[in-house]
Amino acid sequence: MRTEPSELLLIHAAELATCAPEGVPPGPRRGTDLGRVGIIPDGAIACAHGRIVDIGPTREVLSREPRGCPEIIDASGKTVLPGFVDAHTHLVFAGTRHEEHIMRIQGAKYLDILSAGGGIISTVEATRKASFEDLQATATKRLDTVLLHGTTTLEAKSGYGLDLTSELKQLEVLRAASCKHPVEVVSTLLAAHAVPPEFEGDVEGYLDFIIREVLPAVASRRLAEFCDVFCEEGVFSTQQAERLLLAAQRLGLRSKLHADEINPIGGAELAASLGAVSADHLAAASRTGMDRLAEAGVVAVLLPATMFTLMSDRYADARGMIDRGVAVALATDFNPGTSPVPSMQFVLTLACLEMKMTPAEAVSAATVNAAWAIGRGDRAGSLSPGRPADFIVVDVPALDALPFQIGVNCVTDVVKGGRVVVKDGRRVGSAPSGDRAF
Ligand code: NIG
Ligand code: FE
């Protein structure tokens, strides 16, 4: 029995998935370990000072719990799991891209729209014009939305500024929005998202500019932990991506890549040779590329909502990657063009139905492995004593049922750092900035 009562107690979860099963070594889950989520039937979690102090079957946890806990969540009939970690988003942007979605329905291709000055560039124009305050307000609403859908930690990129002032503005907005919000935000510089109109036809000149001006400004202000690049045919080549990412590494920014999303140009191989933390997309990755990711321990962040939105029939080969020993993670890629999808629950659905992952594999990929993909494996994505109390309650009687509730939000409660921030589907604990963000 502990001497102090806990500050928050959750009891009677029909299933509690810890994503920290016994016998599985710490680190990104690979192979058959991905499907091991450590289910505790009739589970309970005790929290104090923002952390988990006890976890296990309800009867056992209650037997160790002194009387007097002030707040109890009864999760009878529901399932509890770690808060989702969304490892890849483009959260800060202005404007919408509905015309482009309609163009794609009528047959236009994503890269053709981009090279004709639409796509990413149209969001750049809107984002450059937007004020800091407006961007902060929309970013905050979007953070509310993802939190209501169960995301408690999220990575977010710049990349809709593409000049010094506007890239810094996006990253400063992330910093300002996140310090007042329960969702923890991990920031990434993506100045190499597209070539802006001022540098049209001069990709190398634009890279020189990023390396000379943007990287040092971002590094000295500590505005980003990672540097990312859209490595794709007609955007940035593997040689250009390598030059940029090595320069960023010298300033302490770890590497991420948008790799082999549409064309297999060796992005996965490059991610492995650079020791990137993650390679993202990979819908077109080669088998050699997958093997290299496995050998190098690079986390593969798969983004099925992007393939869904692009109406692609080619999703990343999740099964092939899992069989080869690649650590697979999942994320939304939330952005106005290729994935206007803030919900990790919908990503789980697509991971199961389109990429043939099991529900348990998808949950590990969306929690523990996603945390490793953004350098937060030591504190987010799994539940065990001593770790931050970040967990969600979903209104399904078993974890396996979660991906098959499609188009509804199953999250009823969210606990972040031991604090209830969503209760019965509503934001609590601080002034909510609105129920809908879009
Ligand atoms: O991850 N592929 C490049 N970047 C984003 C799309 C951003 C956009 O189209 O605005 C992605 O899919
Ligand atoms: Fe992306």
C-alpha cells in the first residue's frame, strides 16, 4: 500500500492497453512485437504529480491505494490506451484547397498541380499573408480538435512560409500555441517543402539560402528539433536533400524525410544512410530501401490518409516492412492539400482496411512507435509506472473494435500529464477555443 492517495484514479477499463507489455524490450517495436499491446482486462491506472504511480488489474491497484483519491474515472465497458502520438502534421497554415481536391476528382495529378504553381504554393501565398494572431488562433483550434480525437503529442512542421520571416512565423506560432495547450508539440523545420516563386528554376540557390539564413536562425532560436525535406521527383532530389540535411545535422537538427511518397527515388536509402530519425510516406519505397531502414533503425512513418485523399491505389507496404523488421509508425499528415484529416482514429481504420495491419499493430504504430519517430519514446506512447499519465478512454468494449467505428469520434475522456482535459467528449480544464476547427 502506498502512503499517499493518488490524485486521479481510473478503474474498471474493460481493456487497458499499456503498449508496454512484459518481455518486450524498450525501443521501437518491430516484427511480431508490434502486435503486442499488453492488454490488462478490468484495468486501472493511478496517477500523481502528472505521472503514473500504479497500473494493473483494478482489484490489485485498489488494494494498494490509500483512501482519499479526489477524482475517479469509471471506465466500465470502455477501453483505455496511451494518448495518440501524431508523428507527422503540417498544423500551421491559412486558407483551404478545396478547388484542388475538385481538380483531382476530375483527374489532375498532385505533382502537376504543384509544378503549375498550385498545391503547396497556394497555401504558401495564404500563409505568408496571414497574421501571427490569426495563425495562432487556427492552430489552437486545431490542437483542440486533435485533443478531442485523442492525440496528446504531435509533431508539426513549417513549410508554408518558404522565406525567412514566414518560416520563423510558423515555428513561433507553434511555440506560442503549444505553450498554452495540453497537446505537446514537437517542431520540425520544412523550409525545403517546395521551391518558392522567388527562386523558380534555381533549386540550388534556394537550398543555399536555407542553409545560409534559415537554418542558423532556427537553430539559434531553438525553434525546431528536426529538419525535414520533400524528397521527390521534380521537388528536391536525393543529392539536394542530403546536402540540406547534413548542414542541418551540423547545427543539431536531426533528420526526417518525406521519402518515396509518389516515386521511388531512393529516399528510404538516403534516410538510412543519414541516420534519420524517421522516413515518412514510403508508399513507393523499394524493397532495398525497406531493408536499409530496418538495418539503420529508422522509423517508417506511414501516412495512409494521404493516399486516401490522393485517391491512390498504392498504399505503403506496411506488411512487407513489418516482415522485414522495420519499425512502423502511423500519422495523419494533417495538411490542407493531401490530408485534411486530424483524426488518428481514421488513420487506424485505413491502416487496418487498406494496409492490412491488425488493430493491435496499428495502435502500437500510432502510440509507442510514433513517439520514437519524434524523439519522445522515453516519455510518450506507452503506460507504465513513472511515465507521464497521458491516456485516453474510448467508447468501445475491446481495443480490436476501435478501427471499425468509422466516421465517429470514440474518445470520451483524455488525460494529459495526469490532468483530465477532455471529459465526456468536451474540453475541460482550460478555456476551450471552440468545438470545431475547420
Ligand atoms: O506530406 N508531400 C509533401 N507535403 C505534404 C503535402 C503538403 C501539401 O500538399 O500542402 C505531404 O503530403
Ligand atoms: Fe507531410
